[in-house]
Amino acid sequence: MIVLVFGMLVSVVLAVAVVGLVAIPARREGRDLLTPKGEEVIALVRDKTGEAIVAARDKVADVTSPKDA
């Protein structure tokens, strides 16, 4: 079990190192990391996540009112 956990940690560290070696220099040179389609997908996810957070906040506000406190 320890070998499995250790192997997973090594894999994650190597993945982070590879991403760092590729992404950091690219950003410094001013290149985009995502394609235009990828940027659209990220913007869509951010919009939907923001809407979900607002809806959840409204539901919590409806359930807990100042009269209950």
C-alpha cells in the first residue's frame, strides 16, 4: 500500500514538473496556453459556476431569515 501511495505521489510530482517546464516559459514569452476554443470553454464554465453559486446563495438566504436568529 505504501508503494502504491509513493508511486502516485511521484507521478503527481513529475506531472507538475513537466507542466511547469512547459507552461511557465510559454507564459513568459506571452504565448497563450489554451486554444481559442479552450478559452471559450473556460469562460463558459466560469459563467455557469458563477450562476450556480448565486443560486445556492439565494436558496440559503431564503431558508435562513433574520427572524430565525
